[in-house]
Amino acid sequence: TESRLESADGSLELVVYGGSASMAPDPLWELRLHTRDGLLSREYDLGCVNADVLSLNGIDWTGPRTLRVTLSSGVVDIAVDGAGRPDRTVDGGC
């Protein structure tokens, strides 16, 4: 499955891919960030969450260039610079 969440100004898009590990039934969520700049668009890996280790309880834009990922272990705030690069990734046991 795939879900998308656009930033307030539309310049960035969070994409969450849901699936499972090849030999395990536990859900996995892969987090990706896409810049929306036509032919100059980029994609950045934000990490992934393995439900066998942590729960992904929520994810949302908290500002024009800040994502908040809520895990069972706590909150991870990710700031995105002007070029679309995240300042950190999520280590969710993948």
C-alpha cells in the first residue's frame, strides 16, 4: 500500500509505502521524501519502521519543512533544508 502527504506549500511530498518482510508477517513502513520540482525532483530515504520492533503511531507535517514521526519509542522531528534534504532519518528497526 502507499499513502502520500503533501507539505502545506506543495513543494514536498511524504510517501509511506506499507508492506511486510519477505519471511515475516509483521508490517513494514518505508518513509520517503519527494521534492516536487519537475525534472529536478529528488527522492530521499527517511528510514523505515518494522512493526516487530516499533509501532508507527503517526506522521504529519508540523511546519512548511518539518515532519513529525510518532513511534512507540517517542517522537522524531525531521527538518528539511531548502534543497529538500532531511537532517535525520528514522531508525525503526529495519
